[in-house]
Amino acid sequence: MISVSDQFPKSIQARRKIQLPAMVSAKKDGKAAYLSYDKLYIDNRMYTVDTVHNSGYSIS
């Protein structure tokens, strides 16, 4: 089996790791949520590490 995934610099990986819990919570609530580079999109609204607390989903 062959697997392909993105390789991001450590700084981007750290931002994605912070946003991941909010993405998982949003998906559990039935929202469309995905990470693109270092941005989190929930129902077509963009959140960064600095603004993800405004999404209504916990990041801790």
C-alpha cells in the first residue's frame, strides 16, 4: 500500500495541531470542516490559530 500526504514545515504542523480539536468537534456536530495549509474552514468560514476561539469549538 502506498500513502501520500503533505509535508509541512514544523511551524505549520504546530498550527494545524492546535486547530485539529476544533475541526473534529465541528465535524461531530455535522458541520463541513477541513484544514487547508494552516487555516481551518468550518462551514466555509475561515479561522486561523488566532481566531479559532471565535468558531465556538474548543481547542484545548
